[in-house]
Amino acid sequence: MKRSVLYTHEQIIKAIEGLAKEISADYGDGLLCVCVLKGAFMFFSELVKRMDGDVRVDFVRVSSYNGNKAGTLKLLLDLNEDVAGKDILLVEDIIDSGATVSYLTKLLSGRGARSVKVACLFNKPLSQKTKVTPDYCAFSLKNDNFIVGFGLDYDEQFRCLDHVEEVRFD
């Protein structure tokens, strides 16, 4: 496995600051930010602490993998908050296949959320089997390469890197 830095900590934080300003301008008060665990925890933390207004937080966890292959989606941790009538910002680390974000958007909308928007640190449009267009995106990847760091993992490794690396399995 070969790893190389793709985005530095400084580049990531600068992009997150921009997203936080944009989201704050769009919503102001009353937004419920939902972190998709585990991968989004670092992005989520950096994002919400930079947002203005009254921001509430909650967490979900969805299993979308069975071994190394995409499998059936399963809700492992559900929200504590009632989403009915609320504006929701779903915060995801990476939109890869699009299945998780699509599933959660439908779930929250079906529970009566006033709106459901998506913020992601990374979007991989080339990998999407279910087309998803994030409302807020820090980085759009031009290739299908594997990345780790800043919450993203490879077999539970490399999550806590403060930067993002591209991984090659040559």
C-alpha cells in the first residue's frame, strides 16, 4: 500500500470554514445537523463549531458494507431528535456510491422533516451508483482513488490523521 498526502490539514480547515459561512448564511437559527458516523465525526466537529446561530446536533450510524463489498443498508444508531417540521443538514464524510445519503435523505423526509440538505467533505461523482448532488461540498474528487484520514478509514485504520491521503494498492 502506497500513501501520499492529497489535502493538508490547512486546506481542509479552510474549505470547512467556507462551508460553515455558506450554511450559516442559508439557515441562521434552528438547524439540526446530523452526523453520519463513524467517518464524518472529524468533519462534523470542525463544521458545527464554525457555524453561527442556534445549531442542534444528533447522530446516526448506518452500515453499508459487508466485508469489503457494498451490502444492504442497515440503521445501527437512530436519531434522538424528532425531525418533523425541522430543517436538517445531513453531514457525511464522503459520498461514494450515494446509497447511504440517498437512504438517509428518504428516511428523514419520510419522518416529516421540513427540508433535508447534504453537506459532505468529499464527493466522488465517478463512484456513484445512486446519483446524489450534495448541497454543500468541500472537495469534489476527479478520480475513483481510495482516500483515508480526517475520519475516513481503511479497515478502521488512518481515521485520526489530521490530513487526507490517497491510497494506492499497487
